[in-house]
Amino acid sequence: MSVRDTTPSWRARRRTRLLTGAAVNGLILLFALFPILWGLSTSLKAPGDILRFPPELIPTAPTLENYALLFRTGIHRFVLNSAMVSVATVLATLVVGSLAAYAMARLAFRGRTVLMFAIVALMSIPLPSLLVPTFTFLANLGLINSRSGLALLYTAYQLPIVVWILYGYFLSLPIELENAARIDGYSRFETLVKIVLPLSGPGLVASGLFVLTFAWNDFVVAVVMISSEDYKTLPVAIYGYLGFYGREWGPLTASAILSILPVIAVFVAFQRFFLSGMTSGGVKS
């Protein structure tokens, strides 16, 4: 360390930069979290306190009545539907996506570059533009108003991003391990299952979290493909609290808070793997 780095003026400037950076980051965090905090506050208020002016950020008489109302009206059914569709979508995309990404990363075949460009192009297609043909496709298969049909669509929509992430991650793994496994008599599929996938946990987690977030939060596709009360997902059920003549702010914000808690919990539990999976695939070993 130079003499200049130990002078009081330099330390003061460094401390000022750190404090400024912390203040800016704190403001950004507050700006991002404020809608969630306001929704949480509203969900804990009685109906008569929600529209009171001036509004209260912290309820003076918090109540769980809005959450109790949700469970009395059967919101757990919609949570279960969303969970079943999301889990099925994650599993299907990871299985199919890992097979496709491994083939793209390790097998030399004609048209591989063109295929990768096609995968990137598919990710840029706006989702609403696919609703009419996919609705017709599902109707012909008899899968309208079904959880399996919705999971099938979500899998098709999310496969390109999963293949892209896993392709980069598989390229970052040392191929010598796979060559050693092939010498030991492993087939290509056995090498993928027993060697590559166990080493690709962070990449699989990152891909799975992307898919989970989409499948859990999707409203546009679900509201078009599902009209039966028995198969509605949670975002579609939340939309029902907007009402035709007015807004039911208490149940609306309570259901919104319930909908984001599982995703936040999953991200917190797997954040280390998510960050590793998003960065490791960017550099080839």
C-alpha cells in the first residue's frame, strides 16, 4: 500500500464514496420494495382503514381477516393448481432442455450454429402473438381447461432459455471427465446422467428458477387457456378480486402477498446456486 493510500484525506474520500454508494443502494432497494411493503400493509388493514386519508403505512390495528377470507373462499385450490403446473413445467423443461443442450454442446452436426441462432430468435418472439395458434393447437388436442395442457405450453415457451443457459454451462465443464467416462464404458446418455448433470447443479438451478418464476406468475396464457374454476391458477384467481364494480383491496393485496412468498422463499434457498449457475456458464474452461 502506498503512502498516499494511508493519508487521512484519502481515507475520508474512500469512506465518503462507500457511504454514498450505500445510500444510493438503500434508496434503490427501498424504491423496489415499497410496493411490496405497501401491499403487505394494506393486506393487514380492516376494510374501513384501507381507504382512510391520510393513509397509514403501519396499521394501527392489524388484522389477519383478509387472509382468513382467502382460505375460507378456497384459495388453496388455486395455489395447488399453480404448484402442480409449475413443478411439472420445471421438470419437463429441465429433462428435455438438458438433453438438447448437451447434444448442442458436445455433438458435432451440420446446422448446429443455425439451430443456436434459431433458439435465440425464439426467445425474442412476443408471447401474446402465440396465443391464437397455441389455443387452436390445444383445442385440437382436447387440452383446453387442463393443467397438463398449460404445463405443455409453458414447457414449449421456456425451452429456448433453458437450452441456452445449459448449453453455456455444459461448455464450461472440462470435457476430459466425459472422455474418461467414455473410456470406462459409459454411453453418451450414462455420461450425461452420471457425470455431467451432477456437476451442473448450479446451471440446472438457474434454469429451473427462470422457468418457475414464469410458470408461477403467468397470467396472460393461463387466463386464455383456463376458464374452469377447478383449474384456475393463482394469478387468474387474484384477478377476480379486481371486481367489476369496485376493488376488493384487502383480499387483493393479501392474495398478492401470498403469491410472491413461495417464489421469494425458493430464491432465498437457492440464491447461491442461482448466481453460480448464471456466471459459470459465461466462461469456457
